[in-house]
Amino acid sequence: MKKIRVFSGIQPSGDMHLGNYLGAVKQWVENQDKEKENFYCIVDLHAHTILRDAKELRDNIRSLAAMLFACGLDPNKSTVFIQSQVRAHAEACWLLNCVTPIGWLERMTQYKDKKEKLNSISAALLDYPVLQTGDIILYDANEVPIGEDQKQHVELARDIAQRFNNLFGETFVLPDPIIPSVGARVMNLSNPLSKMSKSFDEDESGVVGLLDDDNSILKTIKRAVTDSGNQIVFSNDKENAGVNNLLGIYKVITGKSSMQVEKDFANAKGYGVLKESVAELVLGIITPIRAKYKEYISDPQELDKLLEVGAENARTISEPKVSEMKERMGFI
């Protein structure tokens, strides 16, 4: 029986934070113990849709790779690789451009949001979802674990893959977005209506970095926005977004149900207890990750070897798929 194939990617945009870990990487690590084929990609080509400093990008790529391994991705269980080291991704993007209506790209929410915030935009920013489509369907991925904000992109990938199949014959598997019920969208601790992010337009004061020292992490969590009440329960009200966020972090780390989480704080007086509990849990997972990261980043040659093994594994699947695309499209 053919294994379910999983693909997901992460940008090397700076130090990984708690939102990246709980929203994506933690699930990637847990996925390794299931009977699935896992492909996890450092999407450095995507990072250059907004121009990056060359040295900074290079450092970020290696740092992210070290962090992914430190978080528990095992090169013996998962294919972990750098996007730009597998040429099939860029080539597939061009081939898919030929079948993708530009109107499909102009309607993408993330493109429209960034277009309003940037003085100048590149063609790559508009084309980002086509490259992402290639990333996914080159591997005939069945599942794409993502955050809610990426769901539209995976739906577009399905549309593009289906259009190619209709034009040139069955070539691609149609991927399904997999959104975890908890942890998929960790919010900024200073602004709980905005996701935790180190994007150019986001407030970083509410971001917990995996390489932050213990004191910084404690300060960030203790300063977390809550509300004027004192009930520690889940709620759909925007006013309680900060409490929901803290409870969500507690829930995904402990693996408890919402009812169990609320029971843990049933007798707590004030939000200080909640913040202290969340801080203790967060430090408990970050401390060992930080130690392992230092081991990986201190040996760049070994790190590069692990990444080359991943790239070679990725090439064995992606290059034949590009050749199949070209043959079906009529290239010699």
C-alpha cells in the first residue's frame, strides 16, 4: 500500500519563533512516527520575493536548518532540504505559469495585502503561489499541513494541478490542506488579534523566539495582553483573544482537551497563574531545543551534509516529475 505523502515548507526569514514551532514544526515532528512519507522544505526562493541581503539570507537558511533538526526532524525519517538546491522547483514554476490565469493570482488575499503595504512589488510576489504549487505537486503530496492563512494557496494549488491534468492528462495528485485544530495560529502576545510573526509589518514585542534567553521569554509572556476580566476560559469574544491565545498555547503543549485546560485553572485567581504556567511550559520545550541548535550550528559541514542528503532524496522524485510535465507539454 502506497504511503500518504506529506509536504510543507517554511521561509528562512529570521530566527524561528514559538508560533512557527507550535503552528507547524511540532506537527511535522509528530508526523514522523506515522506511516507517511514526509518532505519538509526550506523555501529560500520564496524568501527572495521581497529582496533580501545575500549574507543575511545565507545565514538564515543555515540557522533554520539547524533549528529544524534541533526541534526533532530526523533526516532518517523525513526529507529535509533547501528549495534552491533542487532545480526542479524553479523549472516547474515556469511550466505551471503557462497554464495559470493571471486573474487567479491577482485575487490572492496575501498578495493584495502586501501590495498595499509595499512601495514596489516584484513579479515574483505575484507569482509566489505558482512556485508554491510546484513545491507541493512535484512530490504528489496528499497532505499539506498549514496554518489557516495558507489555505487559499493550497486551494489554488489544487486548481492549477487540476487545470494541468485537464489540459495534458493525469499528472498530479490534488493536495489537501491539513489545518490542526489547535496550534495552527499562535497569536502575537502583545496584539492577540494578529498572528505571531517576524514579518516586516508586524509587532515583534509579542514574539517569543526559540533562541531568546529565559529572561526575555519570561518578560514577553508576563507582559502578554489579556483582558479586564478574571475568568480563565475559552471564549469566542475578541475581547478575550489574549486569554484564548495563552490557553491555546497551554493546550497544544500539554495535549489536553479544552475542558481539561479550563479545569486546570478553575481555582486560579487572576491571569498571573495562567502566564506563569504557560511560561514554565514554553521554557520546558525551548531549553532543550536551544541546546541542540547550538550543536548543529557549530558544525556547518555536518549540517550541509544532512541537507545534501535531503536534496538528493528530493531530486529523485521531483526531477522525473518535471520530465513527465515537459513530455506531456510537448517539449523534446
